[in-house]
Amino acid sequence: MTTVETQNTPAITMTDTAVKHIKKYVAKHDQGKAMRLGVNKSGCSGLKYEIGIATDIAADDKVYDNNGACVIVAKDDLIYVVGTELDYIQEGLNWKLVFNNPNAQNSCGCGESFNLNS
């Protein structure tokens, strides 16, 4: 698997903690090949990240591999995540996957949805 770049900017990067989390997440699923990252219209701000397990890879999917942690993004969703860094952080007793998206203009108070800069 290879890293794909868009306009000389990696579309997805991952911190070391995110790499470890993604590897564990995918390993829990027998048929899983990678983590699928998608974007759907939803939430207070208009767009919402969707995470799932990829059991197959379509011809037009973009694959990002960082030390064996693979993230797949559908071609149509790529525009929403260009330049995004995935991080996995601890807040109190809880851990969560965080999307540091430089294109996100606003996000809702709960942090689950966002919209893009014009």
C-alpha cells in the first residue's frame, strides 16, 4: 500500500498514537484490511467523519499507509480530508480519535461535525 498525495500535500497523516490505535482497531476485525475514513452530510455543522472497517479496496480508493496502519478514503471524500492529521488522544479517562483538519472552518460544540472553508 502506498501514500497518495494531492497537490503536493499528503491528504492523511497520522501521529504515532493514531498509528497504534488504527492497527489495533483493524486487527480486531477478521476480515478487515484497513480503517475506512469517510465524510457524510450530517450533524450541526453540515459534515461528519465516518469511521469503519474496509474489507475491500475499490479501484478509485486512496490508500494511506503509515508503518502498517492503513486508512482508506473514497475518491469523492478526499476533498474533505486533504491535509488532515489523525491523532489519538486521552481526555481524562477516555481516549478518542481526533481529526486535525486544516480545512475545517467551524465545528459543532460536541466536535462531531464540521464545515469547510470556502
